[in-house]
Amino acid sequence: MAPPQGIHDLVVNNLMEIAGALAGRYPDISPQLWRAAREELLRSSDAGGPPEVAELLAAPVLPAKTNLLLRWTRADGADARYRPLPNPLVG
């Protein structure tokens, strides 16, 4: 269930961190942030962007790496496990 690395990095490591930080300070802004991100990614996809962008926008869930579990079990990063997370970019 591991995603293409670039998609995981873009969404989980970057967009979700930014959205989470902003939503922590402005709780009502989260839907607006994800709508704006979706619109920008749609523009990229429509302009001939990578096919993974369209796949990302259509995916009902995103795989979230269980980093805490990896740390607790002292597992190697290659043994990463993923859990499904509802995709906030689905329109």
C-alpha cells in the first residue's frame, strides 16, 4: 500500500503539515485550505502535469506511514507500515 514516494512527500510531509499548523491556529480554515490545494493540483493535472496528480485527486484514501510504530518497535524504515487516511483532496 505504499504510495509513490513523491506523492507521499508532497501530501503527507508537506501539505498536511502546513494545513495542520494553520488549522491549529484557525480551526475553521481547513476546508478552504484543502479546496484551494485541490484546485491548484487540478490546474497542474489539466496542464499536463504528472499522472500521479490525477491519481492522488481520485484516491478516496491516502496511505499514512506509521512512524511512531516504527520507532516503538525499532524497525527498519524499509519495514514501514501504512494505514488508510481519508484523502482531504477528494472533491
